[in-house]
Amino acid sequence: MQKKKINPWSLVAVFSAIGFCPLFTIAAILFGIRALVDISAKGDTRGVRLAWFSILFGSLMTGLWGGGMYWWNLNVRSQIEQGPIKIIAFGQDGNIEAFESMFITNGSDEDAARFLSSLHSRYGSLLEGSLDQEVGEADVDGDKLFLGMVPIEAELEYVLQFVNQNDVHLTAKYVLFETEGDGSQFKNRFEWLRIVDEKHGNLVYPSSEVIEEQLQLGK
């Protein structure tokens, strides 16, 4: 008796399932179902196990991709887009612990108090803010992008709206991964914030000679 050929839909489903891409893993589920229907209807091909493997593996990988993307958007992308706005809001609400937790290296309590006091006396309470879409992530060097999408580290520009002044421009040094020894450690925090104010003087937190020197050198 001649051995049945493998159903082509089963093969397509398997190759799609091992593509490790959301579009392919979703397609693997659909192709797997199509293979089961085709095998059942015609009866001249085999590949039921391959079809079921594709459906189950595709479902698993799709779930992992979906969960990973949800976590990424909730934790990393939101940090990039709203991190400095949250930092200032925490500080102006008196939540210094949350304020300091957003930085890789914290300044002293006096440094935080000075920054927040100067910020409030000049501009008042923060109303809203956003990542400057004219700059944002578009100008980040491609070699410094994680997965080709998110900056490993970058100076990002934001536009803030305060009670006493609109369109206050803030620059923040964001660090996703920090090199430590032979490896990299996940940070997803900020190294510093800077507001350039030609009238009253620049505001920088945390203030340190090292950070000021880096800013002057444009690093």
C-alpha cells in the first residue's frame, strides 16, 4: 500500500509555527486548522500530528508574544514616553521616594528639594507633558537601539506645560541597559534631567560635576 503524502497545509503550518514572529505564529494556527479540515475531507494525505503541533505551538508562541508586548508597552515604552512627567509629578506631590526611584543614581535629599523648589517657583505646578515628537526616538543612533525599536540609552526631548509657563523643554538621559563588567543590566530608568533656562539658569537633577561636564561636552 502506497504511503500517503504529507498534507501541504500541514507543512506550511509547521514552517509558520517555527517562524517565531507574531504574524507567522498566528498564521500557523489558521494553517493548522486548514490542514485538519483538508485531511479530514479528502483522506488522501496525512499530517494530523503536524497540524495539531502547529496549532498548539502557534497558540503558545502567540500568547508569549502578546504577553511580552503588553509588558513592554506597559513598562518600557510608557517609561520612555511619560517617565520624566511622572518624575516631576511624584516630586511635586511630595513623593520623594518614588521621585528618586526613577533615577539610576540619586542626588541628596537637599539636591532633590532644591530642584523641585526651583522648578515650582519658576513654572508652577506641572499640568501635562509629552515626548517631543519632532525629536523623540527618531534621532537615536540605530546602533543604540534594542531590537531595532527602543534606545539602549539616549537623550530624549520632552515638552512640558506648567501653570505659569507653557512649552518648557526638558532633556532626559534615558538608560534601558547599563554595561556592567562583561554584561549588561536592565535599568529602564533615567540618569539625569535638564531644563535649559537662559533667564534663570539651567536646572539639572541630580546635580554633580560629572553630569555637568558631560552636558557641556555634549555626551
